[in-house]
Amino acid sequence: MKNNALHSRMADVLYRRFKNDCMEYGLSISEAIEIIIDREIDRLEALKEAISHEFVSPKKTADPYEWAARFVREHGALPSRGMIAEATGASEWTARKARQAAEELLDEKE
């Protein structure tokens, strides 16, 4: 197995603290750095694995245009953008467009 050198500059205070910790645990600086890097790689791989299995979606999903049109038909009034976004999980932009379409539907109804 080939060993690679790792050179790093750090503040004297940090180096002295790290060196004292290494001596306390009976490790050379190289051994301690290797352990730290190995543990960090394992931790990051576990985190990456956990994140890759997650899928986040809005709790409420519906077509914002259909929802807004149904609201107009049922209530005879125009829903707010916030109501559309909250009820359907739509973005602010999509909710605005759905509200505009519902407004046209309401105008036709009158």
C-alpha cells in the first residue's frame, strides 16, 4: 500500500492542542489524522446514503388550475394565490397563473 504525504498549515495553537490530544491517546499525528479522515469519510458516506433514499413532496398535491376553477364554481368567488398554493402545493408563480385563469372563468360566469 502506497502512503501519500499530506501537508497542511495551521495555527500554532491548534497544532499544539492537536499534538497534545494525540499524545494523550498514544497516537502519532499521522495515525490521528488517518483515523479522523477515515471516520469523516464513513460519516459522509452514511449521510449520502440516507439522503439518497429520501424523497420530499408536498403533502397536498392537486392541479392548481382545476382546484381554482372548482373553487370558483362552488363559491362564486376568486381564491387568493395563497389559498391555491397551500391547497395544491403549487409554487407562487403557478398559483398566480391559476388565479388569473380562475378570474377569467369568473368573468365568463358573470
